[in-house]
Amino acid sequence: MKRVFLFISNLLLTFFLIATLSFWKEALPQRLFPGVAVHSGQVDYTTLKQELDSLAKEHNSLIARTIWEVDSDGKSRTLYEAFGDGQLPDWMPPASQESIHKSDLLNNYNIISGTLTSQELATHLKELGLEKANAFENDRVSFVLAMFTQPDQLISMLIFLLTFLALIVIGQIQSLSQSGIRLISGERLSHLFFRSLARDGLDILLFGLPALLIACILLISLGYPYEVQTFLGILFILYNSLLLLLSLLIALLFTISLKKSISSLSSKENYQSSQSYAFSTLVRYLPFYWLL
């Protein structure tokens, strides 16, 4: 049951992330690449192009300016103008010369590649006359965290965590007899602790990774850039790290309860009462004992 839950919960979370990214598809460069948002100022286009081309080549970088336009059907399109050496990624369509000359220079300038920093780009744009140019970084971890700290998503995450907590507690209780026999046979408590933790960690990898792989394949089939897969990787690491932390907590409490119960053993005849004591001790230490 726990393994099925690991697969399904990872799959559902990644599917939710993909669905959320569909609303951000036009703004993905701002989430994937550092850059500068220009809000006010004036500059001649010819001067801007010459200076940005020179700056990009100096730092072996590629800069992309976002261009918004509306087509004949009234639909908004996002196009890009490149500065410097190199080509734009396939998922960033280049703008035509007509669109470039008609577009507003007050927009986003993203650094697609190279050693140029957003602060250096912002300083250069301000010197050209675009006085309100704010640099921003592509903090992908913060972006994923922001999505999953919304009320609905946070509740879903908590339900998943509590469900996993209940499953590992039930599993530990079911293994009390076997663990007690191993202790009587001379196995150390530390071995039991690490065996339990390793078992949960292996389950997370074996049943979480296939869900991640399925989500990555779906993401590519929907036409998202390969760079977006980093969001899935971040979500996978964050969520499963929380699961592993819960497993560590329960394994520690389980070890403490066994240590206390085994100390009360004087013979194999009182083993059954010791097992009951270990169960009650484990439950008493749990803050979520009502899940049982």
C-alpha cells in the first residue's frame, strides 16, 4: 500500500505542476533565465541594438528581448529578439523585423546563456537611458515553493504527508514482533534503525522515480522546453525529502520505544507484554497518534 501511495502521490503532484505551468507558458523565460524588467525610460533602438550586441559578445552571452504582439485573430503572441552570438532555443520564436521595429522597448531582457549577470545588464540599460530597469534572478526553487504554499495546494500536500505518516507507523507496528526477535537474537538497535530508514528510502526511489519519468515524458510531449524539467526535479526532491524526514522521525521513535521495551525483558516468557509496551510507547511519542 505504501509503495502504491508513493507512486500515485508523486504522479499527482507532478501532474499538478505541469497543469500550473500551462498558465505560465508565455512567461517561462522569466522563470528560467535571469534578466532585467524595464519599466520606463527612452533610448534609440539603433543605439540599444548596437550596445546590447557589443555587451553580449563581450561576455560571450545571448540576450533575448520579449516582444508581445496581437495577431490578426486577436490572439496574443510572445516573440523574442536576440542580441549577441548564438541562437534562441527552439521554443522561443524569433520576431520579424517588422515586429521588432513596432515593439515597445520597455519590456523584459533575459540572459539566455553566457557570463553576463542581470546586475551588469541592468546597469548598462540604465546608462543607455532606461532608468527604471530592475534586475531579477531565476530562483526556480522559490517558484516551486510559491506554487505549493497556496492554500489548496498546501492542503493537498499536508494530506499526502499525513497519509504517508500513517502508512509508515502502521508498517512499524506490524514489524514490532520481527524486530523484537532480532533484538533478542543479538542484533543492535542501530541496525534496526538504519534498516527501516533504508527500506523507506529505497521505496521512495523505486516508486517515486518512475512517476517523475512519466511526468518528464508528458512534459516533452506537450512541447515544453527541456529546461522546465528542472521544476519537476525540484518538486521531486522537496516532496520526497519531506517523506524521508518523516520516515527518519518514525524510525527514531520506533527505536526509542524498542529500547525501552527491551530493557523490561527478563525472559522470553514476558516477550508478549514487552511487545505491547513497545506499541504503547511508540504511540505515546507520536504527535499524530490519532491517525491510528
